[in-house]
Amino acid sequence: MDKSEKFALGVSGLLLAVFFLAIVYMQVVQNIEVPTCITDVEPFTTDTLFQVGEDEYELHMIARMWAFQPSSVTLPVGSKVHLYVTSIDIIHGFKIENKNVNLMAVPGAINYIPVTFEEEGEYFFACHEFCGAAHHAMAGRIIIADSDDVQSAGGQP
Ligand code: CUA
């Protein structure tokens, strides 16, 4: 082996040791926790939909291999939705058809966008990042219906 290769290997090994010891030092001496996954933190441990005001909702959308939770949401016309998107495994995408909504679903992070649905109809959403064997199956829909229909159908909310 060439001298320069040995030198590069030695420096690489030394740097690895320094970085590893730095993490151990931070955890043991400084008592700083290595960050947990955001989906371990309330209120993002599960998918939820709740009303935060008149015609205003908060939706936590969780992406996973290979589905969205929830896969179907029914809301009344005129709903403003505070949409939070995250992933519990790998990087996914989240795009709502015919809406200006295009987010990444990233483990350890939460992406936010507010979106208002002024018109009745079905708004399909899908994963737009290739994420494996059943990527094509990652889809769902937001159904925007007349307020009375939402109530009588017994749907959320
Ligand atoms: Cu998830 Cu593609």
C-alpha cells in the first residue's frame, strides 16, 4: 500500500474516532440527548384530524410504506385545513391534485401548509417520491362535501 493511502486511512480512522467520542461526550458529560424522531413526540404520534375553529381544521398526515394515514378525509365546503405532513419511515412526497400543495414527507421533520377547499369534490393526493415496491399504491383522497352531507354521512368531523 502506498504511503499516501495509509496516511488517508489513518486520518479517516482518527476522524471517525473523534466524531464518535464527541457524540459520547455530549450524551454522557453534557447530558444532551440524541434527537428522537418527531413522530415520537405528541401530538404527532398518530394521524389526527380535529377542529380548531369554525370551518378550520388541523390535519396530521402520516406517510409510511406504503400508505397515508388517514387515507380518506371528509370535510365541509369552505374548510381551511392546517396540514402537517411527516413520515414514520423513509422519505415520501405528498401532493394534492388540483391544489397548490406539494410537500415532502420526511422522517424527523414536519412540513406545514395551510390549504382552503372552496369547492365541492374529491381531491386526490398521492406520494410523488419513488419510495419502493408499492409507491404507486400510496394515495388517498380528501372529500369536500356540502356541510349537511358531511353531518348526515356521519363522517369526520
Ligand atoms: Cu411513498 Cu412513494
